[in-house]
Amino acid sequence: MPSLASTRRFLLLYGTEIGTAKAIAQDLCAQAERFGLDADLHCLSKTHDEFDLDTERDPVVIIVSTTGDGDPPEKAIKFVRYINQKSLLENHFQHLRYALLGLGDTNYTNFCNCGRTMDRRLAELGAQRFYQTGHADDAVGTELVAEPWVEGLWEALVSECKQEGGGTSRVGERVADVSPPRERDQEHGDAGKQISESTEKTLDQTQEDKSSDLGPKFDGSEAQNAKGDAEYQANGSNTVAMLSNGSLSSPVSHVNANLGRNNISTERQPSDFAENISSLANGLLAVHVSSNHEARCTEGPEVEVQSSDYIVQDLAIQAALPPPVPPASSLSPSAFVPTPDRQDPVTSTPLVEPSTNSSPTPGSTAQPEKPLVPSLTVSVPPLSEATLQVPSLPEPYLQLQFDPSRPGVPWPVPAATSLPQAASEVCEVAVSGWKQLTRADAVKTALELQLDVSAAPFALCPGDALGVLCPNGEAEVDALLRRLGLDGQADCTLELRAKPNARGRASKVPDFIPAGSSLRSILTHGLEIRALPKKAMVRALAEHTEDEAERRRLLELSSRQGSADYTHLLRDASLGLAALLHAFPSCRPPASLLIEHLPRLQPRAYSIASSPLVTPGAAHVVFNVVEFAAGPGRPQAQRGVCTGWLAEVVVGPEAKGNSRPSNLSGAPLADPKLLSPKAAKIPVYARKSTGFHLPEDASVPIIMIGPGTGVAPFVGFLQHREHKAGGGTAALGESWLFFGCRHRDRDFLYREQLEGFVARGTLTHLRVAFSRDEPAGSEVASPGGVAHPRYVQHSLGQHRADVMRLLLQEGARLYVCGDAKNMARDVQETLVDMVVEEMGVAKLEAMRVIGGLKEQGRYLQDVWT
């Protein structure tokens, strides 16, 4: 451990909405000491209170997320306002050296907008990047960018802190940009303008030309990206070995090469080993010697050896390396023994190798045939035979003790200041009625709830949304408690305290857990127990797994080499902690591990599907009951955490099997006495407005696009518009609604209401696409010119002339509500294509036109993933 006298301070700042940026910053803080650094951690909201960039002379690292449609998180608003002051001179931050990691989601239009605009503004004010900015994409996995970015950050920070006077070293020039796969092709210029992939590459190249002083852009090589590492291992690609060619006292700590099924790993070879390799190469190896002696080794130049397998194998023989490790196929599962005391010399991460001193299973004469594809519990070569680079074991920071003499206190109502986008305090509202909007044979079950908000401390208007605080399911929590062996202690008081000398996030008990809580209440109301376990958690779970084969597999899933398996088998399958505990029965984690690693249970947002002018004192919300089918890693089918709970509250355990007939006719809501016996009250709060509202001037044309439950806010729009018109629709501007569903007779939500709006002149055009009623491909016009659109974007394209007239000539507002991952992206691409055809411009110019609509507040989105 470095002495305090040798540590160097850096300022570590975070801006978070739901805790991800904070967690990354806290992990950085906890790791800093290993590199002889001292992280001074603060929230961006504490600017000028706990830190001051105006006078900061040490390096600054910023981790910041983006929320909503490109907005800064609430904790970063104060900082963003400060740096955006027009009174600041262009050299205001010329003394500042910084690195920034932006978090975002490419399913949303303004990907990483807060990080991008913050990065650009700091540079405009003279601040200098000492390390390339990263943009992590939650759509494909935040860790795919965050992990390699963090690994490279330590090298850059150590080097930056060694600079006398700090100012001129450009460590960032030696570090590749780490951006997600789709993000590498996105625009690096003006933030907030999403563009299609076909044109993004052109913009990216333009920006590269502008920012060449910041070092090389991401090139997709395995050494630079965690996802690349996974593909690299899976493809058996060549190995890059970093060797230290310094004085005799400088060791070579690690050389690792994939030789088919062989794995060569050497530790602490003499420094002249690098010289032997260089001389033996004799032109066969490309050896590059640089003066980068601070970045990778403490003294002497760096030797980078990039070779093919057969060359390394030949050199291994000539340089008298230790013999290759026997193929992993000859080892029993218990032969995979981690060696946590061994570390990579560059990243200081532990290395885990297949053991070489195991014996075959007694009596066995042949090894079983290896599976062709990996599963959650079984890996295949080359991963199963690889030396693993695993995350450092997170240091436990919580102490807990059960007090059986005292029952746990009830879970309190959380304060609004602790909730995302809260515009009011939390209150409990009664469910005064409900109805099912879909037929029993529909693919999805859609329910509408009527909430009594007459006494609520907020007022709502169409386009607003409510945050719903939902618990985890009782049965799910009970099963988890039994699996942990703690069901007998679940209801007594759990005393939590931070361990002495804890650092980073280890400094205190999570602030959302009230003192005196029981473990059951923490798992029910406090933790997102279905959250995807991060790699750090998987790594920690391995330490509590008795079976060596299971432990090895968990270490593989947490390793850089296992990134492909982690993504495919855990992330893409939406598996959580319960799936891991089911798959690895010898894993017995303590309750403290769950509290340390699982995120806070977050409220869910639902758009208002009514107008207070039509239903005063009541607010309607509509949702699909999300269902996850049983499959690998999920032994039983599951419902969504919140939608499943809401369905059970008002309908009972089986929403589809309730005794109420499906209601597609717009009949009155079900009588409250038909609700399930449970108390039908739910805690809610009003979310801050995003501007997704009707124009003040009713004559302004509107275009609404909302398939499925995305139609909800538009029902409220039309109710409000009609009521304010008082029966006279002549003054109303033109209005279009593009709706989509699977079947006309099964899931056409609000059909009678919508057709009634058309009949009364409130809605001038209703266009509905039925994706399953017409044969595939029918969105293409027939020879007679008649088309049958399958999705809303096809309907939109059919009416190009009208839509373009309204948007480009008559100042219409366009609203999109629904799925961000597919629908919203497809709608935007369709609009861009329509502008190209209508205006006769290039695609880049068309994207600028669409971006201009967003900047003017005339292209508004309420989307979710």
C-alpha cells in the first residue's frame, strides 16, 4: 500500500440520476489507493460548496449521466448552469486538466448529451483533456465502455500526477477513445442531434480531423475495448504482450499467449527476456520501442510485441520459457483454481489461470465431449482454457447484525428529494376503478387504472407523468430469503454500519435504507433484486461459491475475456441475482453483499391518459402487463416488477383470467367493488414536466405518433382539446394521430373514443397500422397504389406530403410516445427520408432539419426502453 506521503490527489466528481454514475465514481475512489492516488469525491451539486474548479490545480475526473431527452441529471444542473454562464471568459479554465466519462443510452435521441455538452463547454473555456472522453451506452452495456475507460484512466492519472506543474503532458494522446459500437459512428459535434448510422461515419471523420490533438480515435482493436476482448478470445486471435526492457532489476511480470489450446504464462522473468525475444525475432516480429516509460513501467523503454501464434510458440521454445500448460480439456472442473495474489502488471487486476497440478478423475478413460455453445453454467474453449483478467475483488464495506429482540420498523415513504424527477411529495392514492382494454386472446394484456388524485398535492395536465413506487413481489422476496438461508431472521431489526476505515462508497450505509429496517423490508422496498448483476457483483459472488467449477464459471463471467458470455447469457437474457443463485447452488453470499451491490429500487413512470377537465379529481394510466417467458436461467415465467404488482392489486394473481369481460367498447369503468380484496392504494408522485404538452394556441397543427400504450397521452390531449373547444372545432388546428397495434379486434386501444374524436371533428385524421392482420411485406404499395402499412412509420411515409406540409410550412408540433429502442428510432429515420424526398436535399441536411425541429421544441418525445 502506498504511503500517504506518496499519494497524489485528484478531484473526482459525479452527476447522477438513478445512481449509476455515483457507483462508478465510488468504485474509482475505492481503487485509487492501489495506484498511489487519493480521490477527493464530490457530487457536482456541491460546486462552490465543497469544491471549486475556478481554483482547482489537481487533475479532475468527471462521471456524468444523461436523463430524459438529453437533459442533465438533477444533481448536475447547478454545475451545468455555472459553466454555461456567458460571463465566463474563454480562458476561464485554462488551468484545468480533466477526463470525462458520459453515460447514456442510444435508444434515446440525444445520446450522452449532458456529457457531450459539458465536455465541449469545458474545452471552450480553456480546460485541457488529459485523457480521451468516453461515452458509455446502457443499450449495449455500460461496462463495455466504462471498464476499458477506467483501466486506461489509471495509467493517464498516474502519469498526469507525476508531471511537474501539471500542464503539458498529453497522456490522452496515448489512450484510445472508448465509445460503444454504435457510438463510434455517431456525430461528435453538436450534441442533441441524433443521426442515422449511414451518415454518422462522415460526421465522425470530420470531427476526428477537428480533434486530432486529442489522440487517436477508437479503432476497435482488442486491446482497447472490452467487447473486442470477448470477440478476440472467442476467435482465438493473436496476443499482444507488453514487455519491460529496462535494467536487470526490471522484471517482466506477465506474458500470455493463446497457442491453440495451450496457454503460456510467465511471471517475473529477467528483464533481458525482452532482449532475447527481440533478438530472436530477427525481422519476424514488429518490435516498437517507445519512450513511454511512465505509462507502463517504472523505468526503461516499453517494448510492444505483436505476434502470431506460431511465432510466439517458436520464440517460447528458443527463449526457454516454461512448457505450455496442458490443455484444459485434460483437467477436471475442479482444476480451475484462481490465483488472486497474481496481478496484471499494467492494470493491477487479478489473473486467474487453469491449474496445472490436478489429476484426472479416478477411473476415467476419456473426457466427455465439450458442448459446442456456452451456457450460463458451462463455458467452452478458448474461454474455458484462458488465463482470466478479472476485476479487483470489491472490498466489503458493510457490517450487519440481526437483533431478534426487535422487529423491523415499517418502511417509510421516501422524501421527494431522493426520487428521480420528482415535482411533488409522495402520496398514496386509491384505485377507484379499472378495466381491461384488450381481448383475452391478445398477445399483451393492457389495463387502465383510474386513480383518485382529488387530495393529491399536485395538479396534472395532459402529457404529464406519475412516478409509481412499487415493491418487489412477496413470493420472490420469500424465495430469495430462503435461498440465502435467512428467512428465519428476515423480520427482525437489521443493524447496518460501515466498516472502520472504509473508503469511497464504503464510507456509509446507503442513505435510502432507514435505520431499524428488517432484511425483508430492504429486499421488498429498497433493492432492485431483479437488476442485472454488474461484473463486480459476479466477481464478489465467486468468493462465496464453494464448488470450484462453479467458482471458475462466475470468474469467467466477470472477466474481460468473458464479456461476450456475460452480455449474451446475462444482459441480453435480462437475468438477475435469482438466476445466478439458481444456476450456481454452491454460491451462498451474505446479505451484506446484496446491499452493497444491488441498486436502489426505482419508481416507474406512467403517462397520464386523461384530461383533468374531463375527469376532475381523477387520473387515468394505462400499461401492458409485462411478461417474461420461462427459459434458460429463468425456470419460471415472471411478470414485470411494477406492472405485475399493479395487475395483482386490482385484478388478482391472473390478469388474463379475471372474471371481468374485456372492455373494448369504452363502457364505464368497472365498479370498485370488483377490485381484488387487497387494499387498492398505490404510492405516487408527480414527475417534473418535460414540455410534452399541447401548444397554448389550439390552432397550431399537431401530429401524434403513439402505437400501443404510447397512445395514452394523446387520449388526454384530445379530451383536453375537445373540452376547451366547447363543441366548436372550427378553430382547432389540423390534427393527425398515427396509431398501431397487432390486431383490429384484439388490442385496438381506445377504439371507440378515438373514432368518436374523428366523428366530432376533434381529430381530423386517424391512421391505424395493424401489424398482424395483414401479410408481412404488405407495407409496400400494390400495383394499384393501395398500401397496407404494418407499423406507424409506414403510415407516416404514406402521408409524406401532408406531414411535410404541416411540419415545414405550417409550424406543426410533432409528438412521439412509446418504445425508444425501435419505434422512435424508426420514426425519426422515416422523417429524415421524407425530408430528403420532399426538399431534395442530402441526408445530412435533412438530419439538420429534423434536429432544428427538436431545438425549436416542435419535435417532442416521451419514450422508454
